[in-house]
Amino acid sequence: MTGKKLSYDFPDFFMPLPEHGLNPAWDGQGTRMYAWAKQHGLLADPAISRQMARTEPDFATAVCLTKADPDRFEALCKYVIWVWAVDDGLDERITTHDIVFVADAVAELARAIEGSGQPASPVARAGRDINTRVCAGRSSEWVEAFSAEVDMWLATFVREVATVRLGHSMTLEEYLPHRRATSVLGWFMHLSEYAVDADLPHEVRMLPAMTEARHRGAEWIGIYNDVYSVDREDAIGYPFNAVLLLQRQRGCSRQEAVEATNGILTDLMQRYLAAVERVPAELSRITTDERLHQVVAQVVEAYTTQVRGNYDYHRNRPRYVDSPAYLPDEQHDGTRPAYSTDARFAIGG
């Protein structure tokens, strides 16, 4: 690992999944993704551009969705940069207890995704644009499952700001399903089908083993991200992090909390692997269609690629390993970062 010294050492993560390389469509610069983001007003301030450059959404897409063809890869890159535009723009509002801003922003984003009304803000218009593109030609069952996961993600912003405003917290048991939603991988697992140009029968998509794999994979990715993000999130007063929860609940050191969190990760990975192993047997109970078995195997491989890809993405990325240096300049002088106050959300305050 490189970067400035964190307040803890990284643990020895259990990672049995193989590397899958990078999507060959990646140009190393995110050219089309950034052009689209600028066109939609998502990079209107230099602080936002610096934020995205350190985050590298195109690399994250390339390492997590390696089999998407160039057209789908471009769309997925745009979806990823949109997700980070929303996430970075609202997280700091959570730490300042700005419940009206967050609730209004989330309501408009939800309307934009479901296709009702005319989006007023740049970030909502961008969400409508990329969501429409990704959902075009997909089955109604896939769109419903995908949209439900997006809605759950959006709802977590309101839950978090209400929780901190009331001075409440979460137990680890409450936090795990919450983190599944905030990791966004619940719906990016559904995008695995889009990435490999598949649209599974809904009864196959919702097989218990398929559902379990999506849930445990999304939880693993969220908790793994917590280990990398804990110093930065602690510095800005964002409490929704497994390491911080364990450190507070157990009264232990940060290193001890990191090690305990790694134990949770190992358990989640083992449960993910067990779910993946159960998929073929469950599928055989409902169909003998060999072609469908092959497509399901491709989708499950895409699930696994996303889990392993997130493991590789976090390592040596400035957003995470340079966490102390990652705080924007605006944060150090006591003002709100530009990425939380600009006009992308078109909401006062």
C-alpha cells in the first residue's frame, strides 16, 4: 500500500476469488464518461472534478464489469459517475443534519428514475438520461427489480440524515442490511445481466441462491469499503461505518475494530461462496435448458467479478489509501465542500 499513514494497518483480507483483469473498452481516461458528466453539469466546480479524478469511476467500472461490450461499458461508466455525484453530494449534508435538503433531493431523484415529472436539477436530469438508456429494451421484471434496489439506495440517505439528526445510531445487526443498500451493489448486481447482455427469467433471477449471492456480495463490498473509508468518514463526522460502530460499541481501539470488521468480511465471503455453489442445483430443479444454465453461469461470474473487482479497485486508489490527504481543501478551512453546495441539486440551503 502507498499513501499517507492511516490511523490503522490494513488487515489480511480473505480473498479467494481470482482476478479478472480490466475491460478492454477502458481507455484509461474516461473520455466519454467525463464528456457526458460535463454536458449534464455534474462537474461544474473544480473541487468536484478533483473529487472524481481521485475516485476514478471509469477504472472502477473497468475492473468490476470486465465483460461489458464497448457500448454497455460506456453506459455503465456514466451510471457509476452519476452514483458518486449523488453520494458525495449528499453525504456531507447528512453530517450537517440538513434533512430538508436531503429529503427534497432524494424525492426528485426518485421521480427522475421512475420517469414521473420533468427533472429540475442537473443531477436528476442526468439520472433520468442514463437510467432510460440502461432500461431500454429490458424486461419489465428486470426493470422492476433494478428500480426497487435504486429506490432502496435513495431512501437510505433520508434514513441516515434523520438518524443523525435525532442523535441515534445503529446496531451492527441493523447496519448490515442498511450497508447492503448503501453499497449500491444490490442494483449493480442486477446490472451484471445488462453487462453480459442477458435478461434472465424472473424466477431464475430470484432463486434463493441468486438472491443470497447478491445480498452477501453487496454486504461484503460495503463493509470492505468501510475499512478503507473509516479515517475519512470519521474526520467529516459521518458515523455510518462498521469500524466506527464496532469501535464505539466495544470501546476498543481502531485497529481492534478493523480486525473485528475483517472477521465479518471473512464470514460474508464464505456465505457468498456457499450461495454461488448452490446456484446450479437450484437452477436444475426448475429447468433443464442448457443454454439458460450457461447464461446463468455468465451472470454469476459477473457477480463474482464485481466482488473481486471492488477488492482490486480499493487497493492503491487515492480515494481510499490517501484518505487523510483526500479531504477536499474546502473541508480543512471549515467550509462545506463545493461538491455538496453547488447547483447540481438545484435546492436552496
